[in-house]
Amino acid sequence: MSISVLTLFSGPRAAGGQAGAPVTDLVSFSRGPGLGTVFVERELPSGGVSAYRAARGNGTRTFALWADDQRRERVGTVVTASAGGGVARFDVLGAHGELIGTVTREKALRGRGLRTRWTVRQADGFEAVGFKGRIVWWWTWWILLPLMTIVLAITVFDSVPGNEGGFARAPRRIRWRANGQTPLEFRSKNDALHLHALGVDWRLGAALIALLRSFHSGAWDAAKK
């Protein structure tokens, strides 16, 4: 039974990237701890959208978490502590800059395994490790790969630098393990993050689902405006 289920919804952006427009991307909490809704916005560098899109190709991400779509109250921030060589580490900060936790992504074959590895550490609690996709589904995927040539071609045309691709990379479920427990689980059905433990900080959960969805096909933070 999940304590809470987090889902990211991406809304339409203002024409021309109008300054001061309401934030439209949001994380919805189905129940349990949290604000019910947290609005997520990428924070652009001095070079604007083009510079952000260029930097995200090596894993860089920077998000603001807001309590409302008018940016009246910041509840958290996600910043890139380091990125390169297929490994990126992100710090999740609270409203006053305090460290809530860290999220580390190690790309498949570039980090410490054959699958993409996500490590989540809460500053005052657990450290959990999860791998993208189950081994059995990866074996199935490799066996069927010759039949998926067309799908792979479509994925290439549909891809954005820094994303993980679409249907051709189907195994995406992640279960995080910590001391024999499963505090977190990402299910590819509905692209939802399930919090199974009361001790998980809801801000860390909001940051994690935003990061996960930023590495998928059609990433919410890859818009050109």
C-alpha cells in the first residue's frame, strides 16, 4: 500500500515564453504528506532556454519547486552538484537552502552496472538504490530487439539530447531498496512515483519524479520556449 502517489503533469506554455506567466508543470500528490500539488519550473541560466537545453545533454538539471503557480512561495530547489561521463548528482534543497537529500543517476554502462542506477539519499534518513527495469524484461527486450528496428528508428527521430528514449526502451520500472525495505517505487504505468514509507520527505519525492520524468522521452523540461 502506497502512502502517497506522485504524478507529474505538464501543461501548455505561454506563447513566446512570456515572462511572468503562471507555472504550468506540476506534481500531484494523490494522498498523504505534501501540499497536494507542487509546481515545478526549470531555472534557466544566463544564456536562456538554448543554454539550458545544451547543458541538459550531459545530465544537468535545475528546477524550482513552488507551492503555487504564481511563484509566491518556494518550497524547494533541485540543483546539479556534478554532471559528466554519464553520472550526474543532484542536490535537493529546502526553502532556505538546507539540504534535504541527494539523487545520483548513473547511466547504463557508464556507471556501475548494465542498467541505469538511481541512488536516493535523504539527509536525515535512508539511502536507497534502484535500477531501471527488471532483469527479466531487459532480457526480453534484447531478444525482441531485431523486431523493433522500426520502433528504434522512430525513437531516434523523436529523441531529445539528455533523454532516455520512448517505447524502444520500455523497461522503466524502478524499485529502491534500503535495509531490506522498498521506500520508493516508480511504475511505468501512469509514470507515477509511489512513496511506501512515512519517513520519505515529500519534497524529495517531488524532486525525484521531476528528475525521472526529465530523462524520459517527451521530457517536460526540454521545451524550446
